[in-house]
Amino acid sequence: MGIELKIGQVARRAGVRVDTVRFYEREGLLPKAARTVSGYRMFDPSTVERVIFIKETQALGVTLAELADFLKSVDRGEANVKNTCARLEGVIARVDERLLEMRRMRRKLVKALGGLESGKKWPMIVRAYKLAGCG
């Protein structure tokens, strides 16, 4: 058996909290850790890279469910270029939809700002004033 890392060591090296490592293990993003007789989790050193990969991939818009599905296919030896590309195309489509939503929200905010500046009684502004107790 090679060198194994305790959960705190994995967390420190990956730049996350211990709770994050526990959560990833519970959600199936990490293989179940071996346990010592006293109950400490012991992880393979490769777990650090996996945790970093999860955080970086999440930052790109990949959901934890998508990551879990992908990592399970990696662990089973089923991941390949074709199905990985298909997964990424799905993520890109979802990001594109989110960008459209953000553009719609931006237009509404610009309209609201224009309404505020002109004193116009736009419905969103009226509700904001009511919530703020101004009108």
C-alpha cells in the first residue's frame, strides 16, 4: 500500500474545506475512502487532483450531477473522446441558454435604470419603491 492522505491533507492540497471533500465523497464524486481502525478516512494521493478537477470544471458551468456521471464513466473505463465531447456540447448548450437569460435580464435592468433616471412609473420601479417603503 502506498502513501495515503488524511482528509485534511487532501483538503489543504486541493485548496478546499474538509466539508467539501466529505460532500464530494458522499455525492459519489470521489471514491469511498478507506478507513483506519480508528475511523479516519485515508485517500489515495490522486484524490487531490480529482478534487481540483471538480472545482475547475464546476467553475466552467458543469453541474455536480454531470461531473458525477462523467467521473463514474471514467472510473468504469467507459469515458472516451466521443462521449466526452457529447457531454461538453450539452454543457455549452446550457451555458448558451444562460447567456440568453442574462442578456434578457440586462435589458430589463437597463430599462429599469432608464425609468429611474427619467422618473417614469415602470412596474418594476413601483414595486421596488413599495418594498423600500418609499411609495
